[in-house]
Amino acid sequence: MADLDDLREGSRFNTDIAVQNQAFHIKGASHLGWGMKDRLTRIFNAKTGKTVMLAFDHGFIMGPTSGLERIDLTITPLMEYADCLMCSRGILQTSVPANINKPICLRADAGSTILTELNDNVVIDIEDAIRMNVSAMAVMLAIGDPRMEAKTIANLFHAANQGAKYGIPVMGVTAVGKDMERDSRYFGLASRVAAENGANIVKTYYCEGFSNVVAACPVPVVIAGGKKLPELEALELCYRAINDGAAGVDMGRNVFQSEYPIAMIQAVHAVVHEGLDANKAFEMFNDLKK
Ligand code: R5P
């Protein structure tokens, strides 16, 4: 372990200077092999470098919560509008049409409804991930949680080892606990730890100072949507995140809990890929919902 004496917090993020030495449209991927690059490109659009991931993995720890009671009725109609689908193995194999032809970001760690018991060093077998032809594996990282940090880092590390063997990228999902600060210091720490332990993509939350989180993370950062907001506020969240350097969104409730989810995902798509500001995207949402 490094000498902690006089450990100085980072401050030179240089958020106004673009990433240097990047020869690929995905941050941190220039030196990866062809399979990794191909899978990442299925997730991140080659022209915009961004993605709209539709997250509906919540049931693996929360059960049939609002909007996810019937995947076939509420989520299947949205799939064609997403760039990537994020779900558990159980939902993928039972409820996602195998001819949907969308990249899958598979929830690869084991869920538990008792959150302190979550992820006891259990990650999906890489052979199963290969059989399902997934484009990435998502694993949670509970930085700062004394009971879960080491176990979840071990999960991420293991998934990254297995993924590296077969060219399957790993997405580190930074957790937020009740007692954890939701600030750029925490998300910056969690995102960087995820990337340095092998994540090729990081999913975290938007916060004040988010551009510092992105600048100090050597791989693409996508944001979760969090709890359901009014549509204009959710579109503002997307716009601010993209403006501050996010490579896209991995959004669930703000899409599938909207009264007009198809209009909402299209408006989110326009913010992410076309740079529409929140007001214009909200106008688009209102036009589409008619
Ligand atoms: C987080 O671990 C869950 O896996 C969700 O995928 C994530 O929170 C994104 O969903 P939402 O936008 O509803 O927060």
C-alpha cells in the first residue's frame, strides 16, 4: 500500500483539455483487442461515441417494482429505441426476444434482497455470458461500504479477468448506500477505482462537479437516471451529464415509469446523440406523446 502520509487530493482535472492519445471513438479502448472493440462499438455509437442503455435489471434485487411487473408489456415495446439493453440473465432468457438484435449489457453479479449480503463473490460463469452472446457484463462496486467493498471489488476483478480472456467488456456499477455522500469526491473515487480494477465502462450518478469525475476516469462514464423525476427534469439531468462529458445514460425508471415511455426514450436519445437541450427535447417529448 502506498504511504498515506501527505496523500493529496486531486485538483488538476483539466476538464477543458480533451483526452490525449485516443485513437478510437471510445475512451480508454485504443489498446484493446478487436473483440472488445467490436462489442464496445455495438454499445457506443461509432459516430457519436455515445449510448442510450435501457436499464431494467432492478428486479434482481427488488422484485416486480413499478413498471417492471410485466416486462413483456412495458419493456419489450421500448427495446427498439434503445442502443443497448441492461438486464439480468433471468429476464434476458425469458423475456427479451432473441431476434431483437440489440447489444446486451448483462447484470453479471448475483442479487439479494438483503443488501448487506449482496454479491458474495458470485459472478456469472463466463461460458454462460458467451453463450448468451452478451456485449458487456455489469458488476456492482460498493466503495466505502465496510461489508461489501472488498467482495464487490473481487467480483469486478474476477469478471474483468474472465472478460479479458474472451473479449467481453465489463461495466462497473458504482453503488450508492444510505450513508454515502453523493458528491464528485465519492463518485470520482468509485469510478476511478472501478476503472483501475478492470472496468471498461463505468456507470455512476450525476452530481455537482461531474466533469471532474469524467476527466479522472480513463474509461467512458454513463449515468443512471435514479428515481422518477418529471420528464423535463430528467431531460435536464441527461443534458447536463452529456454536457459535462458523460458518454451516455443507462436509464431505467425515468423511462419506463413515464406515462409516455416511448416518447421519453426518444427524447433522451435526441439529447444524448443529437445534443438537443432539455427544453427542445421536452418539446419533442410533448409532440411524440400526442
Ligand atoms: C442499479 O444498480 C440498477 O442496476 C439500475 O440499472 C440503475 O439504477 C439504473 O436505473 P435507474 O435509471 O432506474 O436508476
